[in-house]
Amino acid sequence: MSRRQVKEKPKQIPKSWQGILWSCNIKKLDWKRDKNYIIHQVLRYGDLKDISLLFKVYSKREIKKVFKENPMKIYTPQSFNFIKNIILDIKGKSLLSQRYVSTLY
């Protein structure tokens, strides 16, 4: 098989993700149309199993692109650093944390 193998997406968003994608009805979400929302919500609120499934649906390149080009202000400082440095391996790149981190104070 070639390196550019097409990823096979599940037809529907997993029902178990309703809690992660809490602000929408998952039956109405579309993998392509709602990609930014899905990626950020799973990175922020999902566990490692959910993130693993996310990488089966989208390529690491796609996920990194969404994370860098379409920031969402939903992360804690700790979750932002974990996702950026460990999950996506974007070490040393200057991403402005204020574009991602939401604080209560």
C-alpha cells in the first residue's frame, strides 16, 4: 500500500463522543464540515483513546494545521502545553498561548 493511503473514517461520529462534543448534536456533525470543532474538542476534552481515534480519522498533518491555523480559546495552560509539545510535537514553535488558553480570572 502507498504512503498516501486514504484514511477510512467511521461514517458517524462515535456516540461516546457526545460528552466531548457537548455543544452540538453529534448526529448533525460532519467529519469534513465540522473538522475544526471536532479536532479541538477531542484534543481538549478527549482521553488518549479518543485522541488515538482522531488520528485515525485525520492525518497528523491535518490536525497540526487545524491546531495552528484555527486556534480555539478552550485550553488550560497545562492542556495547551501537553497537546502542543507532546501530542502534536510542535516544540520550539512560537504559538501564542493567549490564542488558545482561556482563564477564569
